[in-house]
Amino acid sequence: MSGKLPWRCFHCDEVFTDEQEAAIHFGRHESQTPVCRIDAAEYRRMEKALETSVNEDTPLHREIASLHSRLYTDTRRAEELGYQRGLDDAKAHPQELGLRPL
């Protein structure tokens, strides 16, 4: 060995001499659960959570999409209202705009 001590899992007693292999088993952070302690149901739950996030189908993603949609609709309505006001002003005061009355 190159001066590094091996890693031993006290849950399953597996020994790791490679840092990468140990990181796969233990995780990179203390808050992560070693692979040997994750049951199949928990693993499937994590897979589903990852799939949901990757597909951008979380409640947060849906709320963001809803806000984008509402912003687009409100912006379009405001633009159309402003355009209509401009047309109404042009009809009411054609001389000020250098237009001939209708």
C-alpha cells in the first residue's frame, strides 16, 4: 500500500483500499448512507425522485411553468391594451399625430 490505511465498513465488514471504491460504498459526505445500508425500497424511491427531477416534473417545476405561462399571458394582455389605447388616442386626436380625421 502507498501509506494510506484501508477503509473498512463496520456494517458489512467490507474492506476498501481504493479511495474511489470506498467513496462509491460510503458516499462522499458523512450524511450519505453506505450502499450496504440502503434497502431495495429506498433505492427505488431514490430512483423515482431522480427521474422526477430529471423530467422536471416536481411541484416546483410545475409552479415555475405556471408562473411563466401567467407572465406571458399578462404581458400580452398589457401590450394589447396599450396598443388599443394608442389606436383610440389616434382616432380621438388625429390632428396631434399629423393624421387626417376618419
